[in-house]
Amino acid sequence: MTTSSSTESLARRTLLRFEGALNKIFGNDLNPFYHLGALGFFFFWVVTVSGLYIYVFYDTGVEDAFASVEYLTHEQRYLGGIMRSLHRYASDALVVVMLLHLLREFILGRYRGARWFAWFTGVPLIWLLLAAGINGYWMVWDKLAQYSAVTIIEWFDWLPIFSVPMAGYFISAETLDNRFFTLMSFFHVTVPLFILFLFWVHIMRISYPVVNPKRGLALGMLLAMLVLSLVSPALSQGPADLGIEPGSVGVDWFYLFVSPLLDKWSAGQVWALVGGITLLLGVLPWLPHRFRQIPIAEVSLKNCNGCRRCVADCPYEAVVMRPRSDGLHFAEEAVVTPDRCVSCGICAGACPSSTPFRSEADYVSGIEMPSLPMHGLRAAMTADLAKLQGDVRVMVFGCDNAADIGKLRSAGVAVMSLPCTAMLPPSFIEYALHERQVDGVFITGCRESDCYHRMGGVWTAQRLAREREPRLRGRVELGRIRQYWASSADFSGLASELESFRASLRNGRLT
Amino acid sequence: MIKPLQYMGQGLFYALFFGVIGYFSTWPTYTYLQPDETLIKLSFGHAGQLKEACRERTPEELAKLPMYQRKVTTICPSRERADVVVELEMDGKQLYHVVLPPTGFAHSGTSNIYRRIPVKAGVHTLKARLKDHIGEEFNFMHEETVHLVPGRIMVIDFKSATGGFIFKNKNTTQG
């Protein structure tokens, strides 16, 4: 049992404050920063649908490519033009949410330990998305496409794998073949398909992945994109002419920043930058840091009845069911996949045998955190409760990744911080309230919709609402329980809420 | 926060989010070639001469070969080709100099070049020279006064079969 560290980086504090402000505007449910990954999927689908429409009218050819896009943009402005604009702006938004997603997960430290997989598989997605976008810009074959194509091809020519410079094909209209556009069309379909495949790989080690943003958020984004498409439609920048250097172009900085960079830096330096970023991001989960994961969950077969609750609640698909191996009459047993377990303890909180009402002093649950066994938590809680004084005694359960509840401890308040609030079996609440050991139980953890371990907040709320196993028993007075979700940036609000709860208990107003 | 204020806040967020996207999807414009500049592109491939000359097989050597190998009467001691050296001068000043090694593991392939050279637009005398053997002399040379229009890309190609350098996409003022 540990309390969350009080030392936090400035970036983390800033992010939490910013997200707190967004919570006030959107509510936790629709906060865009809590749905960056899902928004990525959403923008991808907008790009796909609009792209399919554009594809119907797109012609592959040195002359035809530009003309077909112009037709779509101007002759069919009411639909084709809007589709083209949506295609561009959703692609740009995809890059923005992808970078924000990456930055956010980094700042919040959600890439270490078993979470390396999602982080690592996300790295190639960055380059593939950029490649697909750059490729898309070339298909328009306007002045911007010409500038981008020539500079990028020159950049690739720097690699010692091409004996004949490919940029030579862009010397004049005669050297450029229609097949180039056929090839680009092919890439523009196959690369996004591969991206979609990698999206699947990216989320394959998490349970209940959120791949669709909440309807309100999706609608808001779509409407805003539509408005932008009408106010500032995506336009071409004049037909490409390989005999004329455009000299000045309007650049899409989300995708085409490499070309201006190549103007300032040598091709080798830009390759070194790309390689360096890839390498750094790739090895980041394994770089030395202060984070230390506690020992992973362990199954005690003697106490496991194969009920599957741990499997249902594990947010990382780290627990699976296998045929029984110990001869007991149950069909299955829980098995922990070590390299997927993040030691959140949610499985232990879901196990029906974790109840503190068991008679043995050193009882063992079906699945336990070896460093935080349930009998140890019960003993610690009982000892803490015995020390409580005053007219209103409250037990606070919290989470190591949220507000530091250690600072709430007082003569009338006992605290217990867990790796995740959902490690707490509801029976512990009943146990604390049993025979008036305490007057009330206060539950806290990460902000709503932003659980460090993904599902902890949701599972806890559902268990207390008696909607999910293990449910809080009906005989427990709900008025003696209060939930308040708070990050480390919300400590003052948390302290006030606790005081308000204690006051309500004191006054007998059990609300 | 009351609902209308929340909606206003959300509207502001969306406006800001897509305002940034809308702006940076086209602006700021990037200028990489000044209005008084133009480009010369050197782009061609040329195989240098063999470093060691080939010779005809003697009748005695041919007689020693099986019948099916006697059709090839020339023998080359090495496939290795000489580097191709290219120089470009503009108005008497050296603009570019490059030594292009032959491609391939055996150094027997063509020497290739693609180079973009920004220059001031205007009337210039351009002299291109190429050497494709191990000696000192440049064996191909072409000089021409050209009018380089701003933004227009002049391409310098090379084809030994048609006499050497070809200046394309330029306004000639003097041959």
C-alpha cells in the first residue's frame, strides 16, 4: 500500500489543470482529451468515407489527376467539394489527435511496464499516417504536390539503395508517366488498410477498447469540420508544371513539414532526425525511470472457483480462463499472463473470495496481489479503524494514481490507498461500516472517464450501484457512502467534499 | 457552470481546434525560391569509359576456346569504369563540380547525377564540361548564353550519342 507521490512534473500538472477546465466545459463524459484515441478512429472513418467518394471521380494521369480533382472541387462543390474538404481536415485532425494522444500518454506515464505494447505499436503508425497523407497530396498533382513530390523523392534518393536517382523522373512532363498516379492510387488504398490493421494491433492488448467517441463529441467534431469545409474549402494550387518551379506554396504543415525542413537541413540530417525520433520513441518504455511495478497478480487455485469475474474486469486482458488443472470440480481456472499484467489489482477486487468477512486470519483470495494480500488490507484497515476518534469517523479509500489521500488522514479519518480504487471489493465497505466501526466510507480515485488503469472508476461505480459483480450488498446504507473522483490537481475539491460528507454524517443528513 | 456557458465554451473549443487545423493546413505560405531566382537541374546518367581498354583476342587465344565461345572476340581485363567528372560554370565562375563514381559492386554501371542548383535569373553564360575517362582532359564541353526566366527550370541533360550536353527549357540568346 503506497500513497501517490506528491512530486509531479510541471507538464502533468499543466495537463491536469487544462483537462480540468475542459471537464467544466464538456463534462468528463465528453472531454475530448479523454477520447483522443477514439477521436483518432473517428477521423480515420471520416477520411475513409470521404476518400471513397473522391475515389469514384479520381482519374489517374498526368493531366487527368488535377482535372478530376478540380471537377470535384468546383463543378460538384455541394458534395464533392465538401467531401474533399472533409477528407483534408479530418486527415489533419487525425494527426493532431494522434500527437496529443502520444503526448498525453507520455506525460501521464501510461507507456511503461506491460503498457509498452500499445506504445510501441503506435510508433510506426505515426510514420504510416504521415506517408499516407503525403501520398494523398501528390495525387492532386498541383503545384504543392509537385513541390512535395520532388523534395521527398530527392530526400529518398539520398538513401544508398537507389542507383538511379528517382527525382530524374520528375524533370519534365515527358519523363513522368501516368503509371505514377496509378501507383499513388494503389498506395493510397493499401497504406490506410495497413494503418487500420495496425490500429487493431495497437489496441489488441486492452479490454473494452473505446474506438468510438461519445455521440455528442463526434457530432460536435463533425459539425465543426463541416463549417470549416464551407468557410475555407480545400483548394488546389494550380496545375503542376515540371518546367516551372512554384517557388512559393501553401503548405499543409501537419503532413508536409518535411519538405521545408529539407530546405534548411540536409537529407542526411532529416533522416537522422526521423531515425532518432523513431528510436527514442521505440525504446522509451525501457529507458530507466523511477516507476517500479509491484509484483503481478497471482492465482490461488485452491480458492479459485473459475467464476470469470477477474477476466471480465481485467482492463488489459491479462487474465484468461483455462481448463482446470488441479482436479477440482470446477470447469475452468484463472491464469495470469505475466507480460500483460500491470499490477492494478482490479482482478483481486473482483474476486468473490476477497471478502474480509472470511474467518481465517491469513485468508487467501482466488487471485491476489502478492505484495498487497487481502488479509493484509483487512488487518491494516482494522488497525486504522481502531485508532479513529471523534464523533464522525470516516474511512477513505483511494488510488495511488490520483489525489494523494494521505494528506486527508486525521483523528477521525483513516485512509487506504490502493494501486487502483477498483482493487477494493465492495465487501470491504460493508466491513468498515459493519457494527459502526466507521460512520461513513469515502471512495475516491482518478477523475471520471480518466482512470489510470482504464476501467477502475467505471467498475467501482457499477459495483457500488449494484450493477456489476461483486455488488455492494443491499443492506448497506448508500447514504453512508460517498464517491468523489479527483486527480492530484483536485485535492482542495477532494478535501472540501470529504468535509461536506463528514458534516452531512454529523448532522444525520445521509445524502 | 450553467448550460449556455458550457455550450459557448464547447463552441469556442471547436472553433479554436478547427481554426488551428484550417490555418496550418495551408498557411503560412512557404517560399523556397525568391522571385528573382530560378533553378538549373543537372540530371542524367552516363557510363564512363572502361578503366582498362579492351582488346581483340589473338587467333591463338580463340583457337584454345571451345567453338561456342569463339563468337566473342573482344576481351576486357576489367569491367571497372572511370569516374565521370562534371563541372558547371556560370559567367566564368565555377557553379558546381562533382565526381560521380560508377554504380554497382563492380563499379561497372552508369554514373548518375541529379542536382538542383538555384541561381539568379537573367542572362548568363553557362559552360558545362564532362570527363568520363581516367585522363585529365574534359572530353565533352558545351557553352551557351541563356536567358534564365525566374522560376523556370532549365534542365541540363547529357547524351554522348548526340554529342554531349543538351540545355533544355531555356531561352537561348546566343549559341
